[in-house]
Amino acid sequence: MAIQLLSQDVAAKIAAGEVVERPANVAKELIENSLDAGANEVQVEIREGGQRLLQVTDDGHGIPAAELPLAAQRHATSKLGSAADLDRITSFGFRGEALYSIAAVSQLTLKSRHADAETGAELHIDGGKVTRSQPAGLPVGTIVTVENIFFNTPARRKFLRRPTTEAGNIAAIVQRYALAYPSCRFKFVTDGKLSFFTDGSGGVDEVLAKIYGRENARQMICVGRLQEKAASRQAGTTASEQSDRFSQRERQPEKEEVDFMSGSADSRRAPSPQAAGNAAHRPAGLASSASPGGVLVSGYVSSISLTRPTRAQINIFINRRYVEDRSLTHAVVQAYHTLLPVGRFPLAVLFLELDPSEVDVNVHPRKTEVRFVDSNKVFRAVQGSVRRAVIESAGVPTVD
């Protein structure tokens, strides 16, 4: 066969395959768009595991009617202005591929009203082709309805799992973002029934209780500055005294902690930066409060009495972006070395903050893989913070 350019339709479906593998990927992309838009409330509704319908509604700032058709075009985004911006990405979205890819393999309806507009607009796209555009009445915000996913790519549709399994995958996505944004209200509706919700009170511990149950949540240990703040409240120290303590610990090196899985000299732990609370909802983006070169770790991990048979419940967020990183997952597991039975693993919800210029999120279209300028530094920060919290909680004696 002679070399030829692919048609736009075929190219769109190939590109969509990199972004949209199953309904959970659609939910992830749309929730991230909502959070980038500064939403305080996000509702996700699905039917038949998201295969028949997946709808995300938010109260963000909305999209101007004139820009609505452009929003569904490939490489159209409001979050990136130049190549230099790729060095400091502070939003979830930046590639301009999500809506385009979703629309290419589904029947999509996009409704939005901008905060400065009196009315909204509505756009219908069928398999990548715009079929209708018209004014619409709705509150400020955006509603994206995705129906019959993969209706035009049966080869992909046959690889979808049972609706209950797909619904479980979507529920996990919603819960992760509820953890990362506890000040945002989340609702998850499955086949007409409310399956999960948060009230946006701002407490990660409250979201943990919703996900794992109140009893299990009580067995979660504070890590990093959450741990320091908890100790401060128990001791009755003042805010100024606690701030002085943070500053002193950040200035002075701590005792080295051993990398229990390696005997190399490089496995010795460098001075650990202290963690920062990451519970506040920052709707304007993902900009980190970490100083250049610093890694701030905070969150919760399970006590040695609460374990799971797999690593699946280890959730790690980089500047509040959920990531899948084997090295950091291993850092958490390693922190429990000699403390857990063989074949048992902890639960963890950890928030890492570091300067955006020190992490590259432009690795894969799904944006769950990242690369670090100094991966060893990040590994040590996670392992050290978790190990310290677990040891102190378990009362394990240490050798001076």
C-alpha cells in the first residue's frame, strides 16, 4: 500500500484511543475541566456504567457562547499560551485534546453559560461532527453529556467490562478528586441513585470517612504538617510556637533515615522538607506553595493494623493531580518495612507539593504519568515522611 495521509475521521479515532480507553477516562477529563473552571460543585451522573450516558455538571465560570464550537476542536485550550508555559503547568488540562477525543467516539452535548453572560449556548456533536448549535437557558456553569460511547468504534466497545465494573472505576475517579478538593462538593449518581457525595466542608478526614467508613478513617495517621498540626492541638501549643517549630525543622537537618530496601550509600536520607496541608480548594489552578527545590508532603496513611491485600489503595497526588507512579508507591510500601505481614499493604492518601518546573506532566495524553527533575529527592521525601509518622504512631523504639 502506498503512503498516504489518514483521513481526519480515522486520525481522530486513533487520537481518541490515547485519551479515552473507557468511561472512567471520560469522567476524569471532564471533572478536571470543571475544577480548572473553578467549580465549587461537581455532579457526575452515569447510566449503565457510563456506556449509555455519562454527564458532568458544574458551577464553574462557564464558556462564552462564541467559544463553544472552538472548545471541541483539537488542540484548542484556554490554559496554555506558548511552549514556555509547558515548563510550569498549573492546570489539569493543557493539551486541548479531551473534548475533541471524547466527541470523536460518542454523541456529545455541550451546554455552557459564562459568568458574564445572560444566556448560555448548546452544541451537539455526533461522532466528531457538529450537528446542532443553538442558544440555551441554564445557570452559570457547564453541562457535558456523553452518550453511547464508542458507538462508532465497535472494536473498542467490545473491550468494555460489565456496567458495574465500569461504574466502580468511575466512582474511584470521583472519590480521588473529592480527596484532592475537599472544599468542592461532589455528587455521584448511578442509574438514578445517589452513590457518593461530599458536603465540601474542607476536611480531607471527612472525605476519608465517606470513602473508607468512619471506623477505618479513625485508623488513618496524619503525615507531614498535618501530623505536626495534630500534635500541636494535643499539646496546646500556640500557632506562633508551631510556626517557629516548622521554621526550625526546615533550617536544621534531621537524623538520616535508612533506605531499608537498599544498601547503597545513596540510600541514606537527605534532610527532609516538612509537609504542608493541602486541603484548601484552590480553584484558580494547581500552582504549588512549595519553594524551588522543596518537596512538601502531607496526607494520611493507615496504621499498621489497617491493611489491604494489594497496593490499589495507595493514592498519590502531585500538586493535587492524581498520578500513577511505581517509584512513589514503592516509597510508601518501603516506609512500612518490617511493620506489616508479607503480602499486606497500607492505605495512603498523600499530597505532594513541589515547584511546577520540577515535574513534567506532559508525558502521556492521559496525564497520570509524570517525570521529576530529581526523582530521588521526591522518593526520599515520601519515604521519610511516611516512615516517621508510622513509627511515631506505632510507638516503635528507634536507635539513636
